[in-house]
Amino acid sequence: LLIHVFLCMFCSCPECKGEDKVMQKSGDVIAAEGDTVTLDCNFETSDQYPYLFWYKQEVNGYPKYMMRSYSETVEKAPEFQEDRFHTGIQKKSVPLKIQKLHLSDSAVYYCALQPTGDTLCYTSMVCSDINCLSS
């Protein structure tokens, strides 16, 4: 079984200020079940202590909060407490690392930046369309 991850970008927030943005490389990442995948998310902000969020959206579902990272702190939702899921701000990026991939990891993954001010803004998304392929 292979896991196919498609990365894309989307921008849809009129409240975002010009200095706040999130960027990803677009393209495909292919990995086998049990492998490790790292989804990149780079950002720019004038905020000295930005908040970055990851969400997971399964087919026919809604985006579910996974975790947020700020300063050197990471807070995870209860269902993502296991050690397979890692994130953390590294200068101007906040990669999401998923280890020992399961078929249940099939989803769309969103990266979001809380811009300067209080409004959470989905300035960009990492769309990880994970499909199982028989080998």
C-alpha cells in the first residue's frame, strides 16, 4: 500500500494583513504505510510570537483541530497526543511530521496562521490528499 499526499495552496481571508502569510511548496509526496511524512508550512508575520495551527479534515468531514505551536510550546488535541504527530516553530516554518503512517491518516491537512491581532485566518492550507494505492 502506498500513501499519496498532494500539497496545494489556498488563500481566503480578507482580514489578513499584508505582512501575515503562510506558504507551501505544491506538489506530490508519495509514501508507504508505516513511513514518515513531513508537511512543510512556511510563514511570514510581523508578530514576534505567532500562533500556528494544524487541522485535519477527513473525507466528508469538517476540519478538526490537531495542534498549535507558539514560541517553544506545542499544544495537541487529545486524539493527536501520541508520538506519531510532531510540530514546532523553526524560525519561519512550522512543519508537521507524521510518523508510522496509518490509512486513517488519509485526510486534508490545513496549516493556519493567527495573524497580527486576534482573528484566526486560514491564509493558506496544506492540502494533503492521502490516497491508498495498491502495489
